[in-house]
Amino acid sequence: MHATAPSRPGTPPPGSWAALWALCLGFFMILVDSTIVAVAVPSIMAGLGTDIAATVWASSAYLLAFAVPLLITGRLGDSLGPKRVYIAGLVVFTLSSLACGLAGTIGMLIAARVVQGLGASLMNPQTMAIITRLFPAQRRGAALGMWGAVAGAATLAGPLLGGLLVGTLGWEWIFFVNVPLGMLALVLAWRLVPDLPRTARPLDVRSVLLSATAMFLVVFAIQEGQRYDWGRILGLVTIPGMLTVGLALLVVFVLRQHRLGGRGALMPLSLFAQRNFTLAAIAISTMGLAMTSMFLPLMVYLQDGRGLDAMRASLLIVPVAVLSGVLAPVVGRVIDRIDARLVAVPSLLLLAAATAALGWLMAIDATLGQMLVPLALIGLANAGIWSPLSTTATRGLAPEVAGAGAGVYNTTRQTGAVLGSAGIAALMEARLSSLATAGDPAAFSMAMGQSLLLPALAVAGGAVAAMFLRPGHDRVAGQ
């Protein structure tokens, strides 16, 4: 199937919605795997005979391999064709999922998760780039509403599905389930997703090396700093030193992109000349932070503080995932006709307030029924964030920079996720230490509840950024 220009202005090509549905299945899989391992940690430790420090790397390795190449894989879709890169990533993701489930040691599992993260990184920017190129700006909100529904529901469904699978079939099945789903997604993508024209511009090798090295150093330092107590790694380099070098290389990378200009920059700086793209990227990074940091203290509280098993604890996420998944497409259908700020800003503020309220209820050991109220509000708020921000970010992108724009946008979101993963672990440990929780259940509950101030404050900052979005848009020319 080959995409053609719409026959009428504002009309997507035939088959565009079918292509979107095909992409959403793969997109759902890779986002679920960002959070699904959290509830399986005790089972993996027991099954593979390892400790928690090594087991946590099964999650960290995936996030790291997912985040680091995003700038490159986004531009790769422009050069080789987004369908081709998406399918390649889907094959890698599916085969590595099988390897994860078959892993007999923690080292094998971590290695397979790295490959799985690389597959996810190939897939992720292509979904948004294809939507941007298939759907004209005035109809893109509905399409990104569906994309946003999948993004929100998948991120939230990870702990839920993980708890159900671990509790019934075993930890291996959080990975095995991807195999039939991946095969189905592959067939659907092959048949329904169109081949889109390529920009045929080669990637600048120096930019690729600078981007990959800088992103690895920065993301690794942020993600693993707490684990190494911000000191030396294997007696060789310090975490602060790694972070400093990574940031310096990012500066060199940006300067090179400026020098390349329109001659094949990996990250076109013209993207940031568009106010809406920049502000939406900042706001979505706070969502990435919130979604990875919000549920860890909640799950620890429910299992260690309230005595629930993984399956029963994960069931509390049901209203969040259901409300988000049902309402996000509705938001998408109306967002093309109204100012995105009217939905995004109240939703971000509601998410911040509901998260803070949930933390307060945890701190006072409220009933589980009372906790369902802020959890439902979190699901409601989540539905009003993904589509308005994504639609606003992509509205002014020319087709030839769609892949690069998607890569940058998703890099900011995934970097926020890494910050959330690292930040919440550090904050939980700090609050536990400060409140001297040994043998004191009330202090433990308070520490877990207070940790939720991190995602609450982050999305409040995202709301401030979203307030300055403009109803109109400036088109970003191709590079």
C-alpha cells in the first residue's frame, strides 16, 4: 500500500485509520514493557536466584536502550522510510521478548532487555511520524487522540498486566505475551501501514556518535547515580564526571547541528524555533517523569505497607487505565476544533492535584476505597494530556522533518521517564531515612505518600509550560 496525497484538503488518504490501528498495537507493547517489570521483581529474584540490585537492571537496561538512540532512530525513519524502520524494530522487539522469557540467568535477561529496548527505540518515533505524515493538521487531533489513548493506557496498564500475569502464569509470561502480539502486529503493519516517501538524506556519522555517546552518559548517570551513591563505578569514573562529559558532548552536538543547518542535521534546530513544539516537548517530559515515578511508591506501599499481593495491588490501577483509554479518543476528536490549552492545562493541574491527594491518603493510611477517587481522577486527567500536547507539537511540522520531530519529542518524554525513575528512588530512600521508619508502619506510609510530591510538582510545572502554548502554529520547514 502506498500513501498518496489527500484528494481534498484536510482529508487523510484511504486506509489511514487502519494503518493507525496497526501501529497502535506495537506502540502499546513497547510502552507496557517500560513499567511491567516493576511488579515482577520479587518473582524474578526468586526464579533466577539473584538480588534486587541486579534485578532492577532488567528494567533500567530497557529504559536506557530505549532512550539513548531515539534521536537517531527518529531521523533513520526519514532516511530509510518509517514503515521499514518500524517493522525492523518490531521484529527485534518480538524476538528479544522471547529471549527474555527463556533467560536462565539475570545476565541473559538484562542482555535480552537491552536488545528489546533497541527494538522499541526503532519503533517508537515511527508511530508518531507516520501519523504526522498521513493525517493533515486539521484532522490530526483525532488520530493523536487514539495514539494518546494507547500511550496513556499502556503506561498505566504495565503494573496491572504485570500483576495479573505474574500471579497466574509466572514472570516469564510478561515477556512471552509479546510474541503472539508481536506477530499479529507485524502482519497488520506489513499489510496496512503505507510506504511513505523517504527524504534520502544520509545520517551525519559524527552527529550519530556524538548523540549516542552524550545521551548514554547523561541517561546512565541520571538513572544509576543513586545506585552508585553518586561515586565511582568500578573504581574508574565518577557519576558526576560522567554527567559532566555527557552534557559537554551534548553542547558539541548542538553546535554541530547548528553548523550543518539544512545539510542533514540529525536534530534540526528549526524545530525549537516553533514555540508550540518546544513547550509541548517540555510538558510531555513532565508526563514521562510522572508516569514512571507515580506508581512505584504506590505499589511498594500497597504490598509492603498494606499486605496486598502483586495481583490485588495492581487491580487498583484499573480505573486509571480504563478512564484514560476510554476518554482519550473523545478528547482527540474535539481537540482539532478548540484551543489545546483549554484541555491540556486543566488536565495537567488536575493530575498534579490528584497525585498530591493520593500521596496524602497514603500518608494517613486511608481506606483503599478512598484511594480510588484520586486514582480515577488521575485516569481522567491523563486522557486530556497526551493528545492535546502531541497535536500541538506536530501541527507545524513539515513532512520531511516528521521523523526528526517525533524523535526529539519522544526523547524528551523518555528522558523525563528516566529522571522520574531515578528521582523517585532517591526521594523514597531519603524520606525513609529522614522519618526513621524501622518498625514504624505509620512513618513508612508517610514516606511513601510524601514521595508522590515529585510527580505532582513535575506535572504542575508542565501545566505552566502548557499555559504559554499558542492556538495557531508556525510551520517548521524541512531540513
